[in-house]
Amino acid sequence: MAEEVKLMKGNEAIAHAAIRYGVDGYFGYPITPQSEVLETFMAEKPWETTGMVVLQAESEVAAINMIYGGAGTGKRVMTSSSSPGVSLMQEGISYMAGAELPCVVVNVMRGGPGLGTIQPSQADYFQTVKGGGHGDYRLITLAPASVQEMADFVGLGFELAFKYRNPAVILADGIIGQMMEKVILPPFHPRRTDAEVDAECPWAARGKKAGRKRNVITSLELDPAAMEVNNERFQAKYKDIEAQEVRYEEYHCEDAEYMLVAFGSSARICQKVVEIARAEGIMLGLLRPITLWPFPSEILSQYAYQVKGMLVVELNAGQMVEDVQLAVEGRVKVEHFGRLGGIVFTPDEVLDALKRLIINPTK
């Protein structure tokens, strides 16, 4: 069958991919710059074609708790929001990590703090990869850099979430959510039958059947010794994810003398920077983390022996740069360049920062 190619926004691609992947339910609340996700669901009416539940909750707090309930039954459920709305979801996300429930949360970032601006930002990096809620937990975090990846990461997010029984986040920014590009939509997959859900999710709360113990979905454990056992199991799982699921993209890194590190829309801009720099004779490469957690620390550590300096380029005041610095352990100079408030840097600004901060820092 011929590929189905469409022109659409990143937010729209999220919704179309979810329908085609066989997602059981979406619960969300509109907030710029991700409102098109819910709007697309309402326009497509998947409840008439696949039986998918789509519901606008009364708040983000309500939406994440609906996700908790749906995930507890083994269903594929998701939500989407933007920065302030995701802040409201943090308690529920921590509960789901503690209850080991799979789900997908989409955050199309806007500028902050507070209500900030509706313009794009990447300032939710800390919140997402360091744990925005309470307790020792981790979130599998995918950072799309194109509309195509917005669509592709819906399926990948659910695959990883169910494989490890852990929430997964698609961490995009306002540029990726709002930009329009060609996208190849995934083929239609039917929603799983009840028997398939039972087989895939024997832990789910779907009514006690004869011959098995009750399934209890909770993150509460009042016995401290038992809670420590739970947390040790979580940490072992996180180490397994770090060993198995690191994803990144290299761009002209094989002979690079200097390196840019960027994710999402910043990485798109940095590709152009690499082209301009090489035309000037500067051997520049780009490493794009695709998983922000687990973070590609090992490959960055290896490049610390090759390059003379790294510039971390982000639409924030400096967040991912800390993980890059930890990865290279002081073996190479690492600097940060970013812009704030929704202003997007140009390739020339990035190249100027590279020359000023890394190549000729004394001038």
C-alpha cells in the first residue's frame, strides 16, 4: 500500500498518530501552543471509527487522574498540555511512576516561568528529566525535532511505556508543535481486544478473575522496608532503561573538531550552523539527543577525547548543559548559548557564540 503523506502541524500529527496507533483514550485540556491536539481529535471523531474515548477534562489535574484510572486498567491512554498545565499534572505523574503505570504525556513547551509567553521554549528540561514531582523516579523522555517524529514518537512512547511500565513524555516545543511539514502517517492498528489487554497487562485492575490474586493499583506503601524494596526495584528498572534505550543522532561528527549539542527545534537550527561553519573551514559537528532521559552520556564522554570544545544550544537559560558537563567530566570545555522569552536564535547567532565562547574565548 502506498505511503500516506499529509501536510500538517506537529500537534495535528500527534492526534492522527494516536488514532492510527489504536490508543484507547485521550484526556486533556486546551492550552496554547498545543491546543490543536485536542481540536484535531474533536474534528476526527475517533469515537465513531475506533471507539477511542476523547474527553476535555475540567482541568489538567482532572486529566492526569483520568489517565491514572485508564492506565490502571491496562489501556493505552495519553494526555497533552503545555508548560503551566504540565506543572499541574506533576503529582499525578509521580503517582503513576510509583504505581508503575504506562502512559504517554505530551508537553509542547512555552516560555515561563509562570504563565510566561505562548512563544516556544525548552525550559521544561529540568522539570521533565529530573522529576517534576516528588520522589525518586524517572520519565522516559523523547525529544522530537520534526513533525514526522511527532507522529513516530506516539507509537514509540507507548512501546517504551508498556515495556517498562513507566510514564513516557514527548517533550516538544512550540516550534515543533506549530510548524507544518510533510508527514508519513502510520498505518491503522486496531485497538486491542479485552483478551489482548489481559494477556499484555496481567497486572491491570480489570476485575478479579477466578484463580488469581487481586490486582491492586497504588503507589502507597506504609511499611518502610517494603517501600525500600519498591524503590530499589524502580532504580534497577531505570538502570535497565539507561542501558537499553539511549537514542541520539550524529551530524558530521566523525571528523569534528568542535561540537554543538542541541535537541528539538534548536537542533534543526544547529544543522544549518554546521553547514555554515564547515563552509568557513570550521570542522563542526552536531550531536542531537533524541532521548533526553536516558541521556546519551556515554557517546558525549567519548567525543570529549576528540573535540576541542562543545557548545550546548538551548532555548533556555542553561539546563541540558549540566548533563553534558557531567558526561564529559571536565575533559573538554563546555559552554551554553540560549535565548529566553520565546525568541528563537538564528544560525549566525549560534555560530558567533561558538567562535566567541569556544574557538576564540579570549577575543
